[in-house]
Amino acid sequence: MKYLHLIWAALFRRKSRTFLTLVSILAAFLLFGMLDATRAAFSSGGSVVGVDRLITTSRYSIIQSLPSSLATRMQAVPGVKTVGHANWFGGIYQDPKNFVLSFAVSDNYLDIYHEIQLSPEQRKAFETTRTGAIVGEALAKRFGWKVGDKVPLQSTIFPQRNGDKTWPFDIVGIYTPAKGAANGTDQQFFFHYKYFQEANAYRSLGDTVGWYAIQLTSADKADSVAKAIDALSANSDHETKTQTEQAFNASFAKQLGDIGLIVSAIMGAVFFTLILLTGNTMAQAVRERTNELAVLKTIGFSSRSVLGMVLAEGVLLLVLGGVLGLAIAAVLVPIVAKGSGGMLNLPPIGAQTWLLGIALMVAIGALVGALPAIRAMRLNIVDALAGR
Amino acid sequence: MKSFGTGLLMLLIVAVFLMVWIAMPWQGVVVLAAVLGLWMALTRRGRQTWQVTRVGLSTVTQRLGSSSVVVVGIAGVVGVLVAMLAMSEGFAETLRATGNDRTAIVLRGGSQAELNSVLDRDSANVVIQAPGVKKGADGKPVASSELVVVANLPRKGEPDSDANVPIRGVSGDVWALRDQVKIVEGRRFTPGLRELIVGKGAKAQFAGLDVGKSLRLAGQTWTVVGTFESHDALESELWGDTQSVASAYRRGSSVASVTVLLDSPAAFDTFKASLAADPRLKVDVSTTHDYFSKQSEGLTKVLRIVGITVGIIMAIGAVFGALNTMFAAIQARAREIATLRAIGFRGVPVVVSVMLETMLLALLGGAIGAGLVWVVFNGYSASTLGANFSQVVFRFHVSGDLLWTGIKWALAIGFIGGLFPAVRAARLPVTTALREL
């Protein structure tokens, strides 16, 4: 630490070069921050509050529904606390572009998804209103909905019994997801399964549900409970597949494409270039200072502290540019998410991204500092001073 | 004040250049290059420029490390940009190729995708009998009532994964209707039996779809009897007989959509108008070209925006890398440039030669980046979730246009990265530079 001013002076010996290099590093880490947010947005398995939940779907296809009679049998499986269910509604608001993530849910759904937090009055209003709906904060903001509004949603799948494709809803609550909720929870729209079932034109759907959501008494029973539930309907015409909420979300995200792989490939290209670029800058900087380094050694700096100083210079360079870049990304990501109008749910840049980023900065800094640092350490004072 | 003015002027030059450059077609660039070549060959100033450039280029090998920063940096930008755009293009092209103007698709009103749509048998029959539908040799309208459902199948090499694979029940004259579909292995399915034919794309992506294999769908066993190719999005699908698929998925006699062959593309308006006027129907009618093109719009746009955004951020990094390299190069050649100026070379040859050197390095980088992507990714097959909530298999397409876009980006980065060092080189005070060690 006591050499910090020396390292700093060396780093800014040529201001313009250091500045240009810093901007390149900044760009690389800005990109790192934004891409990592994108990756996180698509790998939405990040809900920590959902570890004690299972999802049961049809084994054969996501579009096949399950008989509602399964619920009581599932409830009897040891380790199951609550069994709720949901149906996909496929709602759109006014224009096909305004897709609304909407679900018809069982009455106990809000007990299972306890991260959906409603005030007691709103909860009561939801329970007592047949056409009541609760919406996430971000969704309400997107369309300017308020409690008390009457909102017509069109379903791309289900017409009403009277042939009307538009379903009227009363907004009775706007919820704020609790901390740790999955990314995008605040973009959802929930209403009563009863209303859905009674007003639906497809009578045959009457005694089926889309999928089951199960709350466990404890998270470590997930495997055995999942097996027991699937055994209930084995060899029937409605075999089920039960998995943890996390596994379900992950497999769904994977269907969009391997976003993680694309992000890694881009970042690989970026960091490779960055190493070359900063490595070149560092080599140049040390070559220019051969004389000064020799003087340092002459007045008693050990070879090892010279090595350390050059290494530290590389790390400092990377950390300066990288932290600035990540900070800009941290500012930019929420703006982009807002600007996309709910299309892109980028989560804010979290501690994990920062940690990974800083680890990368230090590693790349040490890597690009290593060669010049070793050169500086091995420097022969006499040769260096003589300019040989 | 003066330096502030110059700075402003340079930024203006960069902005104007970028605007002109983005709008310029390839012919314009060829003309520019030809003019530059003629100028260097014919005028005195031009020949001087050529000489200075040659000297600069001959020293590139001595600055291999820093020159490669320019080349690799720009190769990275161009590579990522071209790969992202190739993905977007490939997806759009696959879906565009699926439809044409000679066939029309009819869905229940407001359903947007076949998976959401339900038409009862009576409606389907009304649609098939509508005016404008072409009659086959036997005098019957050429049409196919279809049903799309989704099945869970594992991906190749990942037995535990689930992918939503589309299964299309087809009927009637589908072979005349979709004449791009060719059986390449095995045979067609037999109507009434639980037999499937699989698209080449689906076969390549998902496990257990070889001819002769059987698979379980909706609790029943189906046999794969053939493989087909069509070079479009249909290749991601499994096809069976509509009746068999409907009974397996308990859809009764209803179907999802009806696709018909039109008398001619012009007959579409008659067809659409007659369905719209029919009080028994509430349907959406579009040509298959419109229907499938629309499905690619969203994702194509997102991929383009992401590709260009990432490209711009990387380009900023690369510009500063190039600036760094070229400033260092000028520094190293300061004495030599000053000597040239002292013996009478003017500023223009120096400016042009430095820019030329940067742009040549950039061109090399762009060519490497675009070439690598072309070699690795052209025809690379991938899949994503499409409008029917199921996988669409598509191929990356690195077109000539995209390669050209990449080269244009590379040259733009080279231009900006070379401009500032070039101007500094020309404005170097001769006396100080000569005195410098």
C-alpha cells in the first residue's frame, strides 16, 4: 500500500495512453455487466423463495391439462403442505403487441406463492370479487391501471361462453413482490379459476387444470414427494411430471435458446481482445520506463517489490476501468429495462455480477502485468542504465 | 480555444462520415476506392502519399504486437456482429420460406398462432368450399385441415431435457399444397394409423426420431416411418394424420387451421372477402407468407437490436484500442515524419498515409472476423421457441450482405481510429520532433 502513489504516478505517466486504454476496459466491462444481466433475466430460476415448491405438469406435453381430481390424492402424499393449481390464459390488452402474462389460479395460490404480497384489505377484496384480478406493480404501471379499474383482456385461446373473446376483469389489488421473488413476478396478472371455469366456452375443460403448484412441508423432501406424485398417475392416460420450480423454470428458459452459451462466447471474444490490448499497453509502458526501473533498483528497491509494483499497476489499470464500466452498466441496465416497456426484465446488477467482474479484473490485470513484471524483475541495472 | 475548435471540427467530421458511410451502398465504396487509387497513381501529391504509406507499412512488422491489437480488436467486433445478425437473418429466412402467396391459412379470429386456434368441422368445411380455392384433378378443392399440438421430447445428448416439439396433423392434399416437402427416407404416413414422418431439422435436434423407432405421445405408441425435407420451418415438425392426432389428443372433430391452395395469388382477396361475409364464421385469413413472416418479426428485431448494441459497445472499445496503437506508431515514427515534412512533404500525404495504414489493418481485421464467422457459423443449426410454443429449428445464414456490413463496420472503426493520430502526425512541430530522441 505504501507504494500506491508510485504505482499511481507510473500509471498516469502518459495520460493519453492510459486514458485510451481505460476507455477500452470500460467498454469491455460495460458489456460484461449488460450481458450478465441479460443472462440472468433468461435464467429466471433465481427465485430463492420458491425452493419449497414443486410443479406438476403433464408428462407428454405442456399443452395437455390434468384432471382436477388429482388434487385430493396429491394432498394425501406425505410431505405435501398445500396443492394449488393454475391455468394459462394467454391474455392480451387492447393490441396483440400488449401481451399480458395472465393466469387463472386456485384460491390457495397466494398462500403458496407467498412472495405475492397484498394488503389484507386487497386480499379480502380479491377473495370476494368473482371477476377480481390482482396485478403486479410493474404491469399496473405499464398500462396505467389502478385499483378499481375495469380492464378487458382478450384471450388468444379461450372465448367466453357467450362467444365473446373479451373477458372483463376488476382490478382489486396491486401487489409488490417480496424480496427474493423470481425476476418478472411483478409483471403478472392473476384471477380466479372459478370465473375462468364458469365463463369458459370450452366445457370440456371444466374438470381439468393447467398445472399444479405444490408447497412442501420442507424443501429437502422434494425428490421423494415428486416421485410419489408421479406414481399416482403412472400408466394412466394423464401421466405427470413433477419437478422443482427451479428445474421447471430452467428447462423452460433453455427452450428459448442457450443464452448462457451465446453470452459466454461474446464475452470470450471481448476479453481475449482486452487481454491483448492491455497486455500491449503494459508492455509498452514498462519498456519506456526501463531507465526509471533501473534507478529504482539502484536506490535499493528489491527485485520482488519491482515485480509487485508492475503487477499492481496492471491490476489497478483493469480495476479502475472495470469498476467504472460496471458502474455505468449498473446505471444503464434499469434504464434499458424500463425503456423496453416490460419486454425485457433485466434484473439490477447484483453482488454476484460485481464479484465475478472484480475477480475477472484482478485476474486479467495480473495476467497482462505478469510478462512485463517478470521482465522488470530480471532487469540488469547496468545494462538498463547503459541503454543496452 | 484553438484546440477546442479543432476538436469540435474533428468530431463533426466523424459524425458526417458515419452518416454518409452508413447510407453508402457498395458501389459508392468501390468508386471511392477507385478515386483514391487514381489520385495516388496520377498526381504528385498522390505519389508522395503512396511512398509515405509504403514506409509506414514496411515498419508494421516491427510493431507486430500493437498492430495485432487493431486487427484482433476489429475482428472481434465484426465477428460478434456478423454472428448475431446471421442468427437473426437465418431465423427470419426460415420462416419466410415456409409461406408463399399461393396458399392461405385460416385460423379462428384473434388466435394468432395455430396452437391457440380451434375450428369445428363445419367451419373447416365452409372454408374449404369457399370461392378462390383451387380444385385438384379430381375436382375437389386442394386443402389441408391441420392440427398443431406439442409433445415433450428430449434433446439429442441430453436425455433428461424436455423440448416442446410441434406435431402437425395434416390431411387431404397436403402433398399438393406444400409441394416443397419431399420424403428423403422411408415413406409417407398412412392415414388412420399412428404413424409419423419427421422433419430433417427435428431429427437432427431431438433424440429417438430415426425411421423405424417408436415413441410415446399422449400415452400411445407411434411409429416413425419417414423423414422429410422442406428447407423451411416445417422441418422442425413431426407430421401425422389429422384424425389420428386429434383422437390421441382428444380434440374430437375440431381442427386448428385450414390451409388452402388458391387459384392464383390474386384470388386471395375474393377468398378472404367471401369468408369475412359468411355469418357462420369468425376467422382470421392471411396468406401463409404473411402468417409465417409475422412470426419471425419479434425475435428478429430483438436479435438485431442486441447484435447492434453489443457491436457498438465493442466498437467503442476497438476504436480506442486502434487510437492507442496508432498514436504509439506515430510516436515511434515522429522523427521520420518530421524529416519528411522538413524536406518538403506536405501535411496531406502524411494524414492520408496514416489513415490508409489504419484502414488496411482494419480491413484485415474485418476480413478475418467475417471470414471466421462464415466458416464456423454459416449453416449452423439452432432452435428456439416459436409462435406455437414449440421449437423452430433454423440455420444461421451468413449472407454476402452481412459480410459486407461487417467490412463496412471494420473500415468505419479504422477511419475513426486513424483520423486523430493522422492529424496529430501532420501537426507535429517539425523542430521539436527532430530534436526528440
